[in-house]
Amino acid sequence: MNTFLYVCIIISAFNIFILAYAYSLKFFPKKWQKKVNQGTIVGMAIIFFTMLTMFAWIIYFFYKLIY
């Protein structure tokens, strides 16, 4: 169970990193933003990693409370 706790913490940290990266995208030059065009990819990553984080913590607390 401790291993799964560490996995949940790592997933949460990666999710926070993605959110910080998405926030910092507006500070890059407009020319680079148009060239790379990562808005959609970052948005999808935020959605899916947030869902993964939520489900990981729900599973962890479910087994922590039941067993």
C-alpha cells in the first residue's frame, strides 16, 4: 500500500508540473507559440492526467478505508 501511495504522489507531482507548464505558456514569445502550437496537446494532457490523478487517489483511499 505504501508503494501505491508513492505512485499517487508522483502522479500528483507530474500533474502539478503540467499545470505550471500550461500557466507559463503565455510567457513564451508569440512567434514560438505559433510555431509549436501546444495549446491543444497541453489541454488534453491536463484533462487526462487530472483524471488519472483523481482515480488513483480514489482507489488509494477506497482500499485504505476498507482494509
